Amino acid sequence: MDDFLAARSQMALSLGFHIIFSCIGMVMPFFMAVSHFYYLKTKKQVYKNITKAWSKGVAIFFATGAVSGTALSFELGLLWPEFMKHAGPIFGMPFSLEGTAFFIEAIALGFFLYGWDRFNPWFHWVTGLVVGISGIVSGILVVAANAWMNSPAGFDYINGEYLNIDPIKAMFNDAWFSQALHMSIAAFCATGFAVAGVHAFMILKKKNIEFHAKSFKIAATFACIAALVQPLSGDISAKDVAKRQPAKLAAMEAHFQTERRAPFIIGGIPDEKNKKVDYAIKIPGLLSFITYGDINAEVKGLDQIPEEHHPPVAITHYAFQIMVGLGMIMMLISLLYFYQLWKKKEILSTKWLLKLFAIATPMGFIAVEAGWTVTEVGRQPWIIYNVMKTSEAVTPMPGIVYSFYIFTVIYLSLSFVVGFMLYRQIKMVDKIYDIPNDSVQKH
Amino acid sequence: MTYVVIAFLWASIWLYLLLGGADFGAGILELFTSKKHQKNTRKTVYRVIGPVWEANHMWLIIAIVILFVGFPDIYTTMSIHMHIPLVLMLFGIIARGTAFAFRHYDAVVDDMQTLYNKIFQYSSFITPFFLGIIAASTVSGSIDTESTDFLNAYIFSWFNWFGIAVGFFTVAICGFLAAIFIIGETDTEEDKKRFIKKAKYMNIGAVISGSLVFIIAYLEQIPLIDWIFGNVVGIVAITAATVSLIILWRTIEQKRTVLLRILAGFQVTMILLAITWEHFPNIIMLKNGNYLSLIENAGHEKAIASLAYALLIGSLFILPALYYLIYSFQKKGK
Ligand code: HDD
Ligand code: HEM
Ligand code: HEM
């Protein structure tokens, strides 16, 4: 592995790791706020137990999210100094605002985690909500920074110089809205399905049914609403990509030749040498329709883009298929869930549905990782689209390969420990929270 | 506007040193606590830093963001030539933050705790040590931007005796800050005595390593003494630090928590001031004799201006909330 590839892999690894924790950090506070709210309203102990059990898990994720985020803010400079030298001042606006959001989040988290029975209960509740809101805001801001890499704005690039910088324009670039919207919904979808899946599994195992059933309902509601709207927002994203990054769209769809009535390709193995896709299902005209709302519209293919500017087609294509496929499955599960609710069927007794949810536990997160692969790999070979190549940005320091190996070991062991602790956390639920669940607590 | 941003940069380094430093110090104290008292120390430490530790470390992020938005040349030079110590410091941050959370939130208490504790203690030591090394290399003129040779460009830019001495000095300062801070939070007379003793040891450690810093600077021909004592501010700051140290040791037995903290914080502030004043606005001295300056190497005007506004608006939100957080959790823990 050469140093350049190592740097890219290390960046991808760190980001792929961080995104899991940041999704949880953004979304769990809202789940907790709901059960906390029920607790304050009904004084039912079970809701307090849920809130507390979740908040313990979340504290672990928060710590890991915070350190992996800190790692990223180092790595941007450590791995891509040339990029940061020019990009820093331009896309720095969201980062400097994000600092405030993180800070508020960290402060509110201190209040929330350590403030049980210390403050006015509603003040305490609000601090929990603030954690979630500032989490979402910081997520949106970082994504705006990433969107700038896809859709550079707010400067003039003249003879290799970055002039007339306007950080505000850079922040509100063309891609920020579609990406931030899609990402925020994805966070709810992924975290919701993961949490609902774990609780569904526990219900199936007949452990602490009431505790898990109530938790399941909160998580599943969020997850299913998100999964229903996600394809819509994905559609906005796709139209957006078609406009600003035709190379990425072509790679997503393994669309080698420019054509009218372009087909939508499902599955298949892209053959980059011979510029064709084998074994694919093609739906004529659908790609043209999706991207331009007209089945006869012309869709730019990779043939219109200089070869040296092609992103890796196969990876981008597979990743896109995985994301969309999982998105469709989660949407179907959501439809089934709401159908059952509408029919007033008792969810707890519909075992097959719970099983589906249990199976779907990792789907959201896999879709998130796949989606980011589409965005980032699809942007290659550019780090700043059409302005700076990734290979120009990498650090001159040799030996990044070793750094990559060490980081891999660190992230693997961290994942292992976090998984292990989560397992213990869930296993302890019946021991720690074995208080009669429906007793009403008096204050 | 540049000055606003520089003030924020200084303030966030300062606050990181004070708050984050006390935080690291807590782990360092644990490391130097006998087995018998470890549990007690741990409990006290946890109660004091638990609610604030995440917030304390945000100052570092703020400093980094200020550097890359406002002073990209400085940020890039640092991240290229300080790559290795930055990564090592980063490992410390990762290990420490996760171990701290894990040991508290692990649902089952068993042998894993010993591992978490060990990791927490050692990484509390490592992180400020490398922070010290990095800081030292910015002023000692060891960063070699011209060499293409791996050792000169990426190792000897930071790996030298001066840096190591500053590293130990930083560790001692952190331990000292933590001990002073915790004295006011102890429950029993006995605990209090223990932490006073620790504060003494750490203070002695700081004096020894501080002297080492000067000795090595002298041997390596780094004109540290001239820098610090060559201007009025430096002399006044160091004198004030010494005077406050004397007051501190005279009053430590009295129950004046706030005074103690202010005195300890004041000392560290004075030391930082003395170090940064002479060079201002230069912040990195390179081996070839050139400087990177906060004024000349400042980034684009508009980037600086928007950064300044973001910071000003941000602090309107942050400072009151942070104050309330620290205020709420002091002493209420019992
Ligand atoms: C739960 C996760 C999830 C699900 C179910 C989907 N996505 Fe997605 N997608 C993401 C999670 C995600 C993401 C990880 O959040 C990305 C990466 C960058 C971004 O902004 O969002 C993303 C990126 C992304 C992009 C690239 C945007 C860009 O580069 O600017 C497109 C075109 C789509 N998505 C389209 C879709 C479509 C048509 C879906 C239909 C079902 C879909 N996504 C489901
Ligand atoms: C957290 C979600 C993200 C994930 C999972 C992710 C994933 C990836 C992947 C897979 C790569 C490697 C692409 C390749 O080399 O082929 C990459 C590269 C990179 N990403 Fe992202 N990314 C994310 C968000 C961001 C954000 C928010 C930023 C910055 C604001 C960013 C900045 C970069 C940079 C600087 C590189 C290296 C240069 C490059 O390869 O283009 N990423 N990321
Ligand atoms: C799309 C990608 C990203 C999203 C959605 C995201 C979102 C978040 C969220 C919600 C948090 C707070 C939750 C938690 O602590 O678990 C967080 C933490 C953090 N993130 Fe990210 N992030 C992304 C990428 C990045 C990148 C590229 C960087 C660095 C340049 C970064 C730096 C940080 C830092 C420093 C923290 C710790 C803040 C704290 O201590 O609370 N993040 N991120």
C-alpha cells in the first residue's frame, strides 16, 4: 500500500467510524427526551428506567464520538495539509460555528447526565433536548463543509490562487441543503432501526417485555417516519448530483454512454475496461425520469468526462445499490409497521414483524456507510471538486502506512470494547431495572 | 479583527491549559496515588471532573479550528512537521476519553476496571507530555521546513531534550492544578491533607522540571532566559507568579478554596504570558531563522472577520452556560 492510498484509507476509516457515533449522538437525545417526557407526565417508573438505560449507553457513545471527532479535526491537517491550507479559510465558517454547537452540546450533556434529581425536572428535560438540537445543528454544519468539497463556492480560483473569499457563500453552497437534509434523516433512520431492532430482539427473547416494548415503540416510530421520507430526500439528492457532479451520477449508475431515455440499472457488475455493465436489470427511461423528470431526457455518461477524471465506478455503483436497496427494504418495513398500527393490531403479538425489525438492526448504518462511500468515492479524483486533486493534497510525510495500521488497530479495539460494553449494558437491564415496572413513583 | 481572533486563540489555549490541564492532572494524581487510596482518589476525581470533562476539551478543538481557518500556514506547518507528536497526543486523547467513560459506564464491574484505570492514568500523563513537546518545538527553533531528510524534518523537529523537559514541566503543572482544584472538593480532613501533600509534590516537580527547562535551554543555546527576562512584562509576570506561589503556600491550610484556585490559575496564566509575550506576534520559530507570525501569516481578511464574529457570537452562548455548569456542580455533589 502506498502512502497516498494509506492516507485515504485512514481518512475513510476514521470518518466511517465517527459517523456511527455522531448519528447516535444526534438522535438518541430525542428518543430520551420522549421517554423522559412520558416519565415526567405519567410518573411511571418504566419510562425513567428507559431514559436512564439509554443515557448510559449514550454516554459511552458520546465519549467515543467526541474522541473520534477530535481525531478527525487533527487528521484533516495531518493527512491533507495542502487541502486545509487553502480550504480551511474558505470552508471554515461551518467549523467555527460548529465549535459553538459542540460546546453547547457538551455543556448540556453535563447537565443532563449528572443532573438527575438535582434540578427542576423540566429544566433537566430541556437540557436533554438541547443536547439533541445542538447535535443536529453540528451535524448539519459539518455536512455543509463536506458539501462545499462537492460543490465549491465562495471564492474565485484564478491561476492556482484562491481569491475573493466569502465564507458565508461557501457555507451555503449548492449542495449543502440536499446533503444536510438527507444526512439528518439518515441519522434518524439508522439509529432508529438499530435501537428498535435491539429492543425487538429482546421482546422476542421475552425479557423485560414492558421495558423493551415501550422502548421499541419510541424508536420504531422515529425510524419508520424517517425511512418513509428518506427516498424522497434521496431523490432530491440524486437530481442535485445530476446537476452539479455528472461524473458522480454516472458512476453511481455505472452509466458509461451518454444517452436519451437512459435506463435505471439495478445490480450488475460494472466492467470499467470495456465500459459496460454485465448481468444488470435495466429499466428503460427510468434514470432519465428520475434525474430530469422526463423519460426522454439526455443523461451525461462517463464518455463525456476525461478518463483521468473518472471516479472508481464499481465501488460507487455497488455502494449506491446497497444504499438504495436497504432504503427500499426499510421503507417496506415501515409501511408494514404503520399498516399494523392502523389496523390496531397489537405489535407485540405480531412476531414476524418484530423479527423483521430484529433483522433490520444494522441496515440503517450500512446504508449510511454506503451513502458516504457514494458521496466521497464518487467525488474522486477530486478533493475539492474540479479545483484540487486529492493526490495534490496529501501530506509529504512518508510512512503514513504505519499510521494507518495503528489507527486500524485502535478503531478495531475501540469498536470491540464499545460492542462489549453495550452487550453488558443490555444484559444488565433486567438486573438493574427489575423494579416493578408499572409502579407509580411518588416524588 | 485579527486581534480579536488572536485573543480567542490565546484564551482557548489558556483555558485548555487550565481546565483541560486540571483534568489531565486528575489522572496524573491517580497515577501517583498509593494503592490504598486509589479508590478514594478516583471517586473524588470523578465527582469533580465528570460533568465538565467534555466541555474542558472543547477548548482544544476551538484552538485547532481558529488555527486552520485564521492561520492556515501555521496550522499546515505544524501538522506536517509535528505529525508524530500530534498523533501521539491524539492517541492519548482517544485512550483517555474512552477509558474515562468506560470505567464509569461499564454495567459490570470486574477486572476490566483495572485496565480502564491503567489506560486512563497513563494517557493522562502522555497527553500533556506531548502537548508540552509540541509547544516547546514552536519556540525552540527546531522545526526544519527545508530538510527533505526524514529524521531532520519529522523527528528532530520535535524530539530533543528541551522538548522533553518542557513535556515534564507541563505534566507537573497539570498535576499541580488538579491537586489545588481538588483540595476544595474533598470531604474529609484526611483527604484534604493528602491532596495538599500531592500539591506540594507536584509543585516541587514543577520547580525541578522548570529548572531543567532553563538548564537545557542554556546548554542547547536557546535564549530562553533572554526571552522571558528581556522585557518588562516577562519579568513582572514571573515575579507575580513567584509571589502568588508564596501566598499560596502560606494560605493553603486555611479553608479558602477560591483564593487557592485563583492563585494557582494566576501562576499558570503568568507563565503562559511570559512565554508568549516576547515573541508576539510570532508563534513559530523555524530552524532557518524565519518566523511564522500571527499577523503576517494571518489568513484572508474575510475569513478572519467571519471567524471573529462566529467566535464572539458563540461566546455569548457558551460562557454563561459553562459558568452555570461549573457553578452548579461545585460542592453540590455530596
Ligand atoms: C439510512 C440511510 C440512507 C438511506 C436509506 C438512503 N440514503 Fe442516500 N445517503 C445517505 C444515507 C441514506 C447518507 C449517508 O446520509 C448520504 C452520504 C452523504 C449525504 O449527504 O448523505 C447519502 C448520499 C446519497 C446521495 C449522494 C449525495 C451527494 O453526493 O451529494 C444520493 C444521490 C442518495 N443518497 C440517494 C438516495 C436514494 C435515491 C435513496 C433511496 C432509497 C437513499 N439515498 C437512501
Ligand atoms: C462522516 C461521514 C463521512 C464518511 C463516512 C466519509 C467517507 C469518506 C471516504 C470513504 C473517503 C475516501 C474516498 C477515497 O479516497 O476514495 C473520504 C475521504 C475524505 N473525506 Fe469524507 N466522509 C465523510 C464526511 C466527510 C466530511 C464531513 C468531511 C469534511 C468536512 C470529509 C472530508 C474528507 C476528506 C478531506 C477526505 C480525503 C480526501 C479524499 O479522499 O477525497 N468527509 N471520506
Ligand atoms: C458528516 C459527517 C459528520 C457528522 C454528521 C458529524 C456529527 C457529529 C455530532 C452530532 C457530534 C456530537 C455527538 C457525539 O459527540 O457523539 C460530533 C462530534 C464531533 N465531531 Fe463530528 N460529524 C461529522 C464529521 C466530522 C468531521 C469531518 C470532523 C472534524 C473535522 C468532526 C469533528 C467532531 C468533533 C471534534 C466532535 C467532538 C465534539 C464534542 O466533544 O462534543 N466531525 N460530530
